[in-house]
Amino acid sequence: MKAWSWDRYGPPEVLTLKDMDEPAIAPDEVLVRVRAASVNPYDWRHVGADPKLVRLSIGLRRPKPGLVPGADLAGVVERVGDQVTGLRPGDAVFGEVRLGSFAETVAVPQGRLALKPARLTFEQAASVSMAAHTALQGLRDVGRISAGQRVLVNGSSGGIGTFAVQLAKTFGAEVTGVCSTRNIELVRSLGADEVVDYTRDDFTEREGRYDLLMDIVGDRSLARLRRPLTSRGTLVIVGGIASARGGLLGPAAQVARGALAAPFVSQRIATVSWKPNSTDLRLLAELMEKEQISPVIDRTYAFAELPEALRYIERGHARGKVAIRF
């Protein structure tokens, strides 16, 4: 099979398209012929070891041999392990792996897959898992969202943010999105009740207005992020996706600051780290089939153009998701 790999840390250009052996599957895994993938900040952070903390899991001095980056995917089942139930060869599926989706075939645990919604293309389905899992679990499990709450999403036009706005509306919340001028109409089209243009207004000056604030950008201090919350409001930190580059901890620094501050303030400060699972994927698939949520795709690149796609998303201005067509 063809797969992208890298033998040193650096910019997307360190990736090389190679001929590699097709992966073997464990008893609880499925071999998927990848039809589409999508790129996330997660991917360029692994390729560049940014932050350095990434090296602990994939290699201290250089990536471990044979690693393939990539998480999100959609494709067709080719083989299933002996312990797999509910999936069979020929099924169109979508989901996520820890690493490995930037390849023509990938072994995926069955617990990280679900059947692809019929109304979605492979490119759309491949743009769901990581971003939508993060948004869903951040709002529902961490933020404890409920109907009638006032929710603000900082970073509402990106991959996670576009799902967060739509999902918050399905929970019955009143939603404010924060984005740049060029994305105002997009965020409104997703259902936001109000949109704040951060180039003109500072949402952190709105004291005591929101019950829940999901911060995806990580470009404000904790003190400023707490200001627009009610006295018992909840701040959900996604991890500073678009900031805090370089260094040892990178976006995890904001997470650590939140954990240290949480015991000493009246508001809840909590962190979301997505946990991919088939139960939530099936829920997301149901919402997409009902057209209550939809993935937003900024651009689609060919498989051979992967480094260019990573470079584009690394700049931090993608509207929604960036897909890879195989």
C-alpha cells in the first residue's frame, strides 16, 4: 500500500509517500480501505513534535520506524477480526485511529468505527470524528450543557467550533460564536443566535453573561476567559489549538493552568480530551442523518497533496475541516 511516513521531526515537507506493507489486524480490529481522511492540528503536531511532549509516545529523537500519521478516516471494510461483531466486508464506515489514517489501508479497533451515514460523502464522513467527538464530549460530558443555557464558543468557525455551535443548538442552548469578520455568515448559518467579530469586539468584556464558555483557541488568559461567565458558570478548555506553539507543553500549558486554578474559583474550570468511541459516533451519525448537524469542509486535497493540506491547516485559518480524497 501507499502511505505517508516520516523519519525526522519537522514541517510537513518531512513526510514521504512510501510503499509499505498492509497492516495486520488484531481479533478486535477491522481493516479499512481508506477512501478519505481529514487533517487536524493533532496531525501536524505529531509530524513536527510540537510540543516536545509528543515525543514521549512516538519517539524521543525521531519518530519510531514505520509510523504513519493521521487520525480521522472514512472508507470501506475489507476484513474483520475474529472478535468483531456488527461490521462486515463491504460496509462503508467512518471513525478514527490514534495514528495511521494517511495510508491506503489501516487497521482500526471496532470500538472506534460506525457505519457511514448514507447522506454523507466519504470526505464529509472523514471530517467528523476527532472534531465532533471533542465538541460533543466537551459540551455534554465536561460542560454539562442543558437547554436554555447561554453558551459561548471561542473559535466557532474551525473544525471543532463548527460542530460545537451546531451541537449546542441541538441541546437547546442559546449560542454565541466568536470568529473573524469573514466567517460571521458561516457561523450564523450553523445556528448561532449571536456572532461576535473578535477583530472589532472583545467578548471577554461581557461580564457575567454566559453559563458555559468553550475555549478552543487558547489565546486569552484564564482571568479574562472567566470574566464573561456567570459566578457559577463553566469554562471548558479544549487545549489552545491555535496557540501556545513550541516548547515542552504547548497547548497543555493552558490545561495545566486551569487545573491549578480550578479549586480556588467559584466557576468550574474543566478540560476536554476527546475519547473516540462507536457509541458517540452512532449518535453523531444519527444527528447527521436527521440533518441536525453537518460537517463543514473548507478545502479538499488529493492524497498526494497531504503535506500541502497540513501546511494549510497549520496556519490556523481553516473554515471547518480540511479533507483528503484518496
